[in-house]
Amino acid sequence: MRIGEIAALVGLTTRAIRHYHHVGLLPEPERRPNGYRTYTVRDAVLLARVRRLTELGLGLDEVRDVLADDAGRELAEVLAELDADLARQEAELGARRRRLAELLAAGPAEGEPVSPGLAALLARAPATTSPSAAKDREHLTLLDATGAAGEEVYAALAPLAADPGVLALYERLDELAGAPVDDPRIGPLADALVAAVPAGLLDAVPADGPVAPGFQEALLAEYAPAQAEVVRRVMAAFVERVRP
């Protein structure tokens, strides 16, 4: 058989067969005096097997391993690994679809691509129009996306999120938007914020500090000078308390 004939027989393209020759998956057949390849029935059987294995999802390297074992023992092993991999992908896809369903079921302002732990934490927080509270929400969303915060942190923050008194602290921070860096309200507010941090949160934060220095600088740059001074003092006190 010529290459076009065997390609039609096994349901492959001539380009695919030439590629199998190029990568060493299929040995080059004998050639006629005119230079054309001559394929045998054995070649057709081999190509049909390659097609079945690739349709199952095996890569060419895996197909090569299977073909090297004529007894078929490795085929069963590779197919079992493929089945387990597909099962993992199916589970991950199911989890992603369930999360998408939660986002679609939420209101337009509630559906955010955050972890279930952070979503539950934010749901406990009372509604507010405070710009400072909005910043905290954005920062938590960022830490959630980067993996810097997790279930232990969210569980420790739960009492704080549900405390109505926290809104008063946010409002005091909002009031410092146009204040100078030596405003006398800065110290008392920083002390109040530090005192509001739940004790359990310190146990959930790694010993090397809650955030990297670069992130701290970027975070402080988002606040007005007096507000940034409050946040800086709170972060310094927080780092000192979690440092071993």
C-alpha cells in the first residue's frame, strides 16, 4: 500500500503518518525503486492502534511506551493512569462549575471570584459605604487570590467582621483623609485598631509576618498621609506581636 492508501484505510492523514515517522513512533517502511513507501498490513495494524490510543487521550510518548510492550501489560497500566487523571480533571471541573453556579446565583454586587472561605467572611460583614472598608475588602480579595490568606485567617477574622463597632473604626479612619500626619487622632485610632485584632488571628498568621515589605509599601501608598500613618502603626504592631 502507498501512504495515501494506508491513511484512508486507518482513518489518518498522510501528514500524521509522516509525523509518526519523523518522531520515531512508526518505522520507515521499505521503498520501491521509484522512491514511494510501501506499507504492509502490519503497518496498518500498528497505525490503527496508534489512532485508538491517541483518541483515548494518550500523548505520543505514552503511545510509544505502550507499543514497546507487545504483551500489553503496560497498556493496562497507562490506561489506568489516564483514567485516574481524567477523574481528577472531572473533580476539578465539577468544583469550578459549582463555584460558578454560586457566583451566578449571587447578586451583581455580591458575585466575586473569591474562595468560599472569604465569601463566607464577607457575607458576615455589615453593609457600609466606608471607603476604608472597601479598601480592606479589596486587600483581602488580593491576599485570597495569591494564597497569602486561608481558612484559618478567615475563621479568626469572623468575629471582627460581624462586630458593628468595627464600622466606627472605619469611619474614624475615613475622617483622616484630609488630615496632616501629626493629627492627634492618629495614635488613639491605631491603638484601637490593634486592640480590635482577634487573638486567634495571630496564631493563624505565619511567624515571618502577614505580608511582604513590598506589599506593605504599595498598600500604604493607597491611603492619604494621615491614614497611611495609622495603617503603618497598626501593621508594625501586628508584625511585632506575631514575631517569635
